Amino acid sequence: MQPGDDRPPGGRPDPLGNVPDAVYRLDPDGRFAYVNAAAEKMLGRTAEELIGRAAVEEFPALRGSLAQEQYQQVLEDGRSREFQYFYEPSSRWFEVRIFPDPAGAAVLFRDIDGRRRSDEERENQLRGLSAVLEALPSPTVLVGPDGRILSANGAWARSGVEVLPGPAWPGRPGEDYLTAMTRGLGARPHAELTEGLRELLSETSRSDGRSFSLDYSADSPRGTVWFHLRATRVDHGGRVVITHTDVTEQVRAREELEWKVRHDDLTGLPNRSRLLELTGEALAEAGRTDGALLMLDLDGFKTINDSLGHQIGDELLRQVAGRLSEEIRPGDTVARLGGDQFVVLAHGCDASEAAALAFRLQTVFALPFQVGAITVPLSASIGVAVARPEVTDAHHLLSDADAAMFAAKSSGRDRVHLFSPSLREAARWRLEVATRLRGDAIGELVVHYQPVVRLDTGRIDGVEALVRWQHPERGLLPPDTFLSVAEETGQIIPITRWLLRETTRKAAEWAAEGFRLRMSVNISARHFSAETLVRDVRVALQQSGLPADQLVLELTETSVAEDPTRAEDQLSVLRSFGVRVAIDDFGTGWSSLAQLFSLPIGTLKIDRSLLAAAERVAAGDTGAVLAAIVGLTRTLGIRSVAEGIETPEHLRMVRAAGCDLAQGWLLGHPMSADRLIDWVRQIQQAGGDVCALAEAGRAVPVSG
Ligand code: C2E
Ligand code: MG
Ligand code: MG
């Protein structure tokens, strides 16, 4: 029988003659009963040679083999078998199927050596890849060209437990990867993943190493987690390795950083840049002109910080932040600009509502703050700026609020001030002053001198130096138009240094001419913190040759109260040279008397507001308050000066109260140096008693 011949011996057509699989039949004794053409070819014998022969004799390698064993079992239990079988003599793999039939069994077999070997190779490769996958710390899968998971590492298997609840996650080998991923991924990233993977898999040859990546987040029992997915095609066969790296920590760190950039460390409130962003958004909303910024500046916070320590200061700021946050409406924002400045961004309110909010914010300070055992009362100055159609820029609105806050602060503690365009004018002026003072404006400053008179004899005791600015366009400017700016910018220190030199030189010059006038110079609080006061005074005295006891330094009580220890140290040194120290504007501050009188001071200047108050309270009376203060200074050996004597009645009052010295328009206006000397001469010629002359309406007030 020839291969392909479908006619068995006997002439009957052979139905299996053309079947490509090898087929033979064995009788119950294991003898060949039929062999088809394909089997003849594969066995290398003709049907004639085999029919009637026992298989194990013709092919001895079968004896005791898996094939024989299986055959026996088929005969025994009548059930078909299918197995792969390695036939030693030809060193090839075969796939064998044995079907029982009434006269023995039919055997179908096919050479699968090529396929089996490439399968093995692929499996080996897969094992190698799996080992590599296993070594990767991130959940990783190998996906076949059909999109099924071929292999996955331990991290992937564990990721389900870590990342998502439920037994279905993650996908197991054999499962469709994209189907598995629907369980962890939102619809959008899943669509992206599907598209990316489709492209990777669709590319045929020469596309190894191509990859795509995707960042996605998923909800998990430990909160939101972030993953960076990277899919890389690894071979021509179209297999793709997909790693899922947990980047939650990096994302959190980045978010934290972003958060930090926009928030204040101490209070956790939005910071300046975030506030500007939010304000910008509020202003940008079409047609919105109904928002407001309220800027709060804590009163005297520096003093508190310096005296109680920064830790307590920080805690206070946190408490203020907390109380303000509780007071605002949902949707509004409290931000901290830094230092002791807070800003509230209020949406949907007009000027009167914004003002009402400001007053409500003031009540936040009604109760004192408690840090440990310390109770601290606080108040705030509040500036309010309401959005207007012409204000489109957040910086603009914030600077309006700032100008309003500045105005609130200047009018005293615990005030609310609404922005008006004239405040912007004031702010512009402050900027001009700051710029010019840094330039050459110091050369345009002039000093005027106001006489200080003894109340017992009416004689001139000395003068107070008061600075003015001879502005080239605006004329002679009083100190309150520029000194606060100089204080803010620190220019007050070089100005005072110049003043000390100028006034001590003048006093020495006058003394040489026979006019001994004690010189009083106003010193700012800034000078204490700069710590150059002692040196500046010493240099001025040395250069001028003025005896130290001819110089009086005037300090306001608030400036001393800002840092009493530092003030005391410096004042003690100055006192040791013989320089006198006066407390100015007494009665306008709030410092404790005990603290004030513990300082080495020689003179107390009673502010004219106290005089006016005494006058109002007890018209005709000498003023019990005034008398009490003067009594106290007497006891402590401190000289008292009454400021702001404008009328003979004032003069009478302060005399009756027992003041030592007085100063005021009734007795003499501030005058330029030249006019002062003329004035002194005139007074001397008229007898020298300024008080008597003034009471008689004959003083010689020379102004300007
Ligand atoms: P001060 O030291 O209390 O000076 C007294 C102020 O009262 C002066 O105002 C003076 O002109 C004014 N004055 C004097 N007599 C009367 C009066 O009878 N009635 C009224 N209503 N006012 C009177 P001025 O010159 O405008 O100075 C204002 C403040 O500016 C000063 O108050 C002082 O605190 C500050 N200042 C002036 N010059 C200097 C300076 O050179 N350095 C520093 N740091 N501050 C200065
Ligand atoms: Mg003064
Ligand atoms: Mg004063």
C-alpha cells in the first residue's frame, strides 16, 4: 500500500487513507490490524509489513513504555486516552490518542516535536521572564498578544490586598488584563490604558521596546493611592510587560510642597500668594464687585512677642487664626500675610456689610487669650476695602485694605477704617516720603526749637528740638507727615543721628554766646532696637563739646514699653554719662506706672490731652488727676513738664497742680534757631519771666 492510496487490501475504500494524522488499529493482543498511509510514513514501514505483527515486537522501545501502559488501560476500562509521548529511538515527541473499539483500539498519533519544543522554549522563556518580574518590587504583569495575563509577580498578587478590597483583585494568569483593571481604575484612565495597550499590541515586528505610561489614582482602604503605570513591549511575539509603581508617597510629598507654597506654616491658613490668587478669582468672576478684603493688624503685638517670648507669640497667632476662622462664613477665607497681619476675604458683601463684618471680627478679641497660665488681651486695627468696578487686580484691592488698615492704626488701637481714595493718596505720599528720605531729603530737614519754661520763676529752662521738612514743592512739613514713614523704613535712625549732632552743636554754640539752654531731643523706639543710641549720643556730645547734663532725650512711654529691659539697659548707660531722660506724651500710652518709674528717668512730660481732660472733667478745678501725677513725680524726685499750654487758664491749672516746667503756644511757639535767639533776647530785655509776660498777654510768640 502506497501513501495516499485510499484502498485497503480487499478493494474496500479506506476512509482514513487521506487523513493527515497517522492512524492504526491494534487488536486486543496488541497486533496491528490496520495502518493508514500517514502512519506508514511515520512508522517507516508498510502496512503489509506490520499487519498481524505485535506492536511491541516491531517497535521494542514501546515495551513497558507510557504508550503501552495507556493502551493496556484503554483495553481494561474501555475509556479513551490522550497523552504526549516521547519516543526515544527517534527522539521526538508525539501526541497520542487511543480510542477503544470492539476489536481492540484505534490509535491516532501526530508528530508534535516541533510544537512541543517551541512550547518548551517559550515556557523556559516565560519562566525566565517571570523570575525577572518576580525580582521587580512593583506589581508587574506580563501580558500576551491576546491581552491575557501570562504571568504576574508576587507584588502584583499582593497589590490586591494592599490596594483594593475584594477577592477579585488583582487579575490572575489567564485572565484578561484589561478586564482585571476595570476593578481598580476609573473609566477615563481605563479608556486611556485600553487605547495605549491596543496600540502596543497592534504594532507587529520591530516594535520591541516601545512603551507608554499612565498615571492614575485609586481608592483604597488606606486612602487614595497613586500609581505610575508603564507598559513596554518586550518581544516580536507581542508580549508586554506592565509595571504599576506606587508613587503615593512622591505624590503626597509633592502635594504637601504645593500646599506649603500656598499656606502659612504657623497657622495653616492660606498665605499671601494664595490669598491673592483667591482674590483674583473673586474679582475675575464676571460682574462681581461685591467682595471685600478686611486686613487685621494686631495692636502692639511686637511688644507682646518681645516680652512674652516667641513661643507664646506663635501660640497667640494660632489662637487668633482659629477664632477668626470660626467667625467667618463658609466660603469666605482667612489668610495670614505674615507677622501679626491677617486678611479676611469676604464674598458677596457691600461696604456696610463689610463694615459689619469688621465689627464682628473685633468681637473675636473681646475675650482675652489664654496661653498656659498667661492671659493676654489683644485687639486689632482693621482696614476694609470693598471691590469696586475699577479694581480688577487683587494686589490693588489688598493695597487698598492695607492703606485702610494703616489709617485705622494711626487713629488708635482697636479701630476699623474703610478705604477711601484719599487713603490711596496718603499711601502714595508715604511711598514718596520713603523714597525721598532714602535719597537726599535728609538735607532738607530743619529744626525748630520750642521754649521750655520754669513755672516758679518764668525763666527759660531750655528748648525742645522739633524737626520739620522744608519740602521743595510742598513747603514746610510738620513731623507727623513724614516721621511715621521714617520709623517704618528705619530712616529715623540716620535722621536722629543727624539731629543729635545738629542740636548739640547748636546748644554748645548758644552756650558760648551766653545762652545756656538745655536741649531736648525726641528719640524714637526704633533707635533702642537698633542699639546705636548710646554711641550716637556719645559721638554728638564729643563732637559738640556740650556737657552731657545739657542734653535731654525724650522718649514716648510706648516706645519704652515696647522693650523695657532693653530700654533700661541703654538708658542706664546714658544716665551714667550724665544725660537726662524724659518720658514724653505721658498719659497717651498704657504702660504700667510701676514699670515706667523703675526706669532711670529724670523728667515726665505730661501730654496736653491730659490737660484738656482735666479741664473738661473739673472746670475750674485744679484737676485731681494732674495733681496726683505731679505728686507722684515729686515723691520720686522726677521733674514734671506740662505740655500744650495754650491759655492762661492752662497755665493756672498746671501751676496749681505743682508742675515744674511748661511748654506751649502761650509761652512760645517752635521757632527757627535764629528767631529763637532773638526771642530769648527780647524776653531777657522784658525781665525774663515768660509766664508773667504771657499772662499779661505780652509774651512774644514768634511762630514758624
Ligand atoms: P512732642 O515731642 O510731644 O512735641 C510737642 C508737639 O506739640 C510739637 O508738635 C509741638 O509743636 C506741639 N505743641 C507745642 N505746644 C503746643 C500747644 O500749645 N498746643 C498744641 N496743640 N501743640 C503744641 P510737632 O512739632 O508737630 O511734633 C509732633 C511730634 O512729632 C512730637 O511730639 C514728637 O513726638 C515728634 N517729633 C518732632 N520732632 C521729632 C524728632 O526730631 N524726632 C522724633 N523722633 N520725633 C519728633
Ligand atoms: Mg517731645
Ligand atoms: Mg509730647
